[in-house]
Amino acid sequence: MSNHHTRHNYYQTILDNKHAIATSEFGVKPKLLTINIDLGDLDDNFEINESHIKSSIEKKSKDTLFIKTYIIKDDEIIASSSSVWSNNL
């Protein structure tokens, strides 16, 4: 598997999910400050969709948001991601 996350469908799916949460929380277009993706047994042929993603807000301040995301397949976490977003104001 390539180290270039943008070449894999999981990257954009995770990013879109987190962006939607941050936009909903801030009410404005958010800015991604940092993202970390930890891969487990992620098969190259596994197509990720919204039904595989579970996200939660871990911390929130008036201008910063920390979101944790898990990719779940067959009741097992196969990847996790954390990110920090700003309200870009």
C-alpha cells in the first residue's frame, strides 16, 4: 500500500466525513489543521463508504474541534483517524 493517502478511497471518505462534522459544528467552512490516520488490516480492495465510518467529537472550543474517526468492518476497527479543525475566523 502506498504511503500517499490521497491515492486511496479511504482518505477522501474520512476527510469528507470529518469536514461535514466540522462544518455542522462551526456553521462556517472549517480549516483542517492536522490529520493522523492509523491503518490496521485495511485491504486495498475494500471500498469504504459512510456505513463503515463512526466519528465523534472528542473536544470542542469556540474555535477548535478535535474529531476521532474509526473505520469498522465486520465489527472490528481496521483504521482510526484523529484530526484538529479550526473555524477559520
